[in-house]
Amino acid sequence: MKETEISTLGEFGLIDQLTKNFTVKNESTLHGVGDDCAVLDYGGDKLTLVTTDLLLEGIHFDLRYVPLKHLGYKAVVVNLSDIYAMNGTPKQITVSLGISKRFTVEHIAELYEGIQAACEHYNVDLVGGDTSASVTGLLISVTAMGEGKKDEVVMRSGAHDTDLVCVSGDLGAAYMGLQLLERERKVAEELHDEHFQPDFSGREYLLERQLKPEARRDVIAEMKSLGISPTAMMDVSDGLSSELLHICKASGVGCRVYEDRIPIDYQTAITAEEMNMNLVTAAMNGGEDYELLFTVPLAQLGLVEQMKTARLIGRITQPELGVRLVTRDDSELEIRAQGWNAFSE
Amino acid sequence: MKETEISTLGEFGLIDQLTKNFTVKNESTLHGVGDDCAVLDYGGDKLTLVTTDLLLEGIHFDLRYVPLKHLGYKAVVVNLSDIYAMNGTPKQITVSLGISKRFTVEHIAELYEGIQAACEHYNVDLVGGDTSASVTGLLISVTAMGEGKKDEVVMRSGAHDTDLVCVSGDLGAAYMGLQLLERERKVAEELHDEHFQPDFSGREYLLERQLKPEARRDVIAEMKSLGISPTAMMDVSDGLSSELLHICKASGVGCRVYEDRIPIDYQTAITAEEMNMNLVTAAMNGGEDYELLFTVPLAQLGLVEQMKTARLIGRITQPELGVRLVTRDDSELEIRAQGWNAFSE
């Protein structure tokens, strides 16, 4: 039997290969694999949106610096972000846990405090799950369901030539937060001091972006109030580069994104300089931003310029023009996905 | 901080404690935690059913004797069984995988062959998932969605005094299949013979029940064709004892189940005798049967007697009468849940 290492395909290559022979058999399945959510039509005037994310200890999180309450909150939020990215409203979640022997009831209660806080904040109901012992570590599998009006659900595939490319908030902060946490953990280990208290003053924003991200419900609300109708949308979880490639591939278009338009927070910039890291790489490929990347018809330029939660970073082009970053010195760089890949670690 | 071992609460106790403070916030959430599925109302004339199950290597399956293709099939089927147990029709699944380094693309393709076979057989669409590296072992998290007509969805809570208690197929076979597989694995290990071929002839049914269970779509279809309307229903995954207690608790009733009515296959009986195990215990507490346990109004006794896929095993009583097994010698034993508990291993 042939033996192919999974890292040679990566996550998306593996999924493509495994799911290519599956055919859709039910009328209610409008869109299956390949977007932020599956889109289901169960009758009525609203569509059902479904998304699922897996968080594994030692792969996605490190309990040496992630508090369990924050982890519970984040596990929910990353799923809700996918529902908002379809222009939908999240309504329910299920939470499955695998729990190894080193966790007590009190630990899991702390995790659930975070899950509950996210449910309260986003007005979402916990409706089910499965709980089991695990051989090693903690694992969290969350599925979120939501609804979207039939004529309002936004896929990755709707971008057209001349559309504007926009992104909410700022990028790279969660990634720099992770670098900070990793650095301080190493310092603590080298000092062999259990009570070492790292000093993160002035960098609180970066930590919050890493440990307690929010889903951009406010961006969806602002677009609605301004009358902006996005043509394609997704959330930035693997990094802007990776997501631009997804939208361009799904929509059959190219794009130009301008380096000097990429939104970056001051704390992100000074931390990258201090740590001797490339700032644009951190912003484009860091990931875990949970911002919304979306495209808007050119005719809505005036409305986009009024947005407080998002900004224009580029434009959609014909596919032959490729997916490129226009640098500050006006040269063009081909954008390649360098987003996080769990299989290459 | 107080430290309570999770095994002191068990799975159901833990879930009760963790979810007791969650309140339902959305109109679309008809029923949350506490049944085979959550029941959601997204408008239209049909309800949406959602269920999720986690399968972990070393806890729920042992790849030394479970072929990956069978595992994929079973991971889907155990979820579809929960949808049928609500009197619904499964429509979509999502599949999330955590995969450690010892697995190749070819291994995962084999797992997906089983997932695809189940999707084909049950007319279900794969619509999403998440795939990640894991530190150790394989984990599979499946969520299934389905639909049920508003006046046809059956909860655990609808059983009434004088209702008939019925169960489909036979019980204890999957458990005896597991005992056989475990025994042969130990023989192989003691012989230090990699090529040892266990002889399972005459016991194929037990292995099939363990390795490739089916969801009882046919039982639902037979009830429909006979005009039987179950009042409460669930699938037998943890064992008949455990499920009877769930139905009686949720419905606020008691029951009498008759030992001599418990359906047991001949292979199950002779294997239990050969292995010196208590047959009734295996049938009542073995679990993984994926049969349907349901209650039916007394007035439908004539219809129930016509069923080929299920049989009458007892009756519902007033709650004061308890949940009891009437033995062959006419004594009554209190039924206690001795179903499988992942946290007590």
C-alpha cells in the first residue's frame, strides 16, 4: 500500500481529495463543503447555516498560558465568526469534550463559564454535545448553527471584477500576542521560577486578541445600517493571504491589495519591530484575527468610506491578473498562502 | 480550589452540572440538551434535528481490531441512529478529524470510504467539517442534522401510564462481539504471532453488530406503514437499562420489563455461556446495540403485535411503581444503569 504523509497535501488538499467523490443527494443541501458554513434549506423563508471547529490541546492551544475560561469563550467565538461571515445570525451550538484524567470537575466548570459567557454575549443557545474521557489532553469540538435570509446569505464565490476588497478591524495582533506569550513562557522556564510574573503592560490589546477574540457582529450590523450588500465574505482565521486566495479561487477572479492599506495596530507594529519580525508577514499570514474580509460592488464606494469598523484595502480584478500585493514601492508580489497548517508543525 | 474527580459524577452527572445554568434565549430552540437530538424550529413545516457524537481512539475504538472503513461507517451510523430515534430523517453530516502522525493519506481515505458508504446507504450529505493534526491517536467528531414533521417528532418525555414498551432487533450482540474481539486479540498477543488468524466462524453476526452496526430506519418505516405512533423513543447506545431509566425519568413514569421478553440472538446466548458471562446483564447493559426503544399507546397493541422489526417487552406504569425487571421466576429487580461510562475506565 502506498504511504503518503498527510503534510504533503496539507489540510485543504486532504479535504479536497477525500470529499471529491461525495455527491449531494438531498434537495435541502444548498452548499456543502467549501465555504465558512454549509447552507441548508429546510423550508420556510430562512436558510440554515452550519459550521464546526475542532480545538486540540498541544495543537491549537497551550494551557500553560491560556486560561480555561478564555479557551471556552474562544472555542465558541471562532464558530460564531463563521456564521457572521455568511451574513447570518448564530442561534445554537453543540459542544463536545474529550477530557483526560488530569482535569477535574472544577476545571471543566471553568471552561463552561467561558462557553456560557460567549452564549450570553452572542445570544446563542447550547443545545447538545457529547462528553467523554480522552487518553491525553483536552479536546473541544463545537458545531454552530444559525440562520440567514435567502437573499442575504453571502458565499465566498460572489466576488466580481471591479468589486472593492475590504477588511474589518486590524490584522496580525493575535499572532503577535501569541509570540509574546511564547516568549514569556520560555523566559519563565529558563528562570525555573514558578511564580514568574511576565510584564505585558502596554501590550494588553495583543493578548486580548489572542486569548479572547470576538466575532464581528458589529461589522455585519454596520453594513446593514449603511445599506451595504457584500458580494463575497469570509472570516480571517488562517491569515489574510490564505483567505484572499480562497475568495479569488471560489469567485474565479484576481485581486490587488495595497500594503499601505493593510490595517495594523500600533502595539502590533512596535512588538514586531522589537521581536525582529516582518510586520507585513505577521499581518498577512499570522491568522486568528477573526476579522471579516468582504467584497462590495464598486457603486457602494461612498458607503464603504463611511464604515467605522472596516476599511478598503484593494479591488477585485479579472482572473488573469493574479492575486497580488502592491507594496509601498509600487512593485507587485504574488500572494501565497502561508497561513497556519496544523499538519506541517 | 476544590478538586472533584470527574468519575465521581459520570458523564450524565457532569453534563447536568455544567449545563444547569444555561437558559434558552432563542425562539427557534424548541428543545436543547437532554434528548437524542436537539429540536430546532427554523420556520416552515418541518423541525430541524441535531445530534453529535465523539469517537476517540483508545476510549471508543481500538484500531488493533477495528478496520478504518468500518470505523468510518460506524461513526456516521451512531449519529443517524439518534435522528431516527426522534422519528426523523437524517439529511446532512459534518465530520471533524484529529489525526496523529502515524496515519497516512491512504489510512484516512479508507476511513472516508466507510463514511461515504454510510452516506450513500442512508441518503445523507457530507456538508462540512474540520481536519487537524492531533498529538496522539485518531479522533472523529460527527454532527448529524435531519428533519422531522412538527406533529411527528418523538421525544423521550412522552411515555404515559399503560403505554406498551417495545424494542427492535435483539440486544447484547455488539457487546459479545467486543468480548470475542478482545479475547482473540489477547490470544494473538500471547502467541507473539503477528499473522495469527482468529477463527470467528459461526459468530459473524456478533462481529457485524460490533463493527458495522446499522441505524434502524426500517423500524421507523414499519411503524409508519402500520400506523403506529410512538409516544416516546430513544436509541439503545448505552444499554437497555440506562435507556429505560432515561425514558422513565424524562416522562415521569415507571415501567415493568419482562426478562423472558428481552430479545437475544442465539449467537449472543451461546457466546455468553461459553465465556461464562451473565446473559441478561450483557443484553441489558452491554450497549452499542443501536436498536430503538419506544413506547406505544395500549390501544395500538394489535398493531405492535404485527411488527416484524420490534417486539413488546413490557409496559409503562405510574412512577411510584419504579423501573423494574420482572425475572423468569416472577420476582422484581430494580433496574440500575450499568451502561458504559467512559470516565470510570
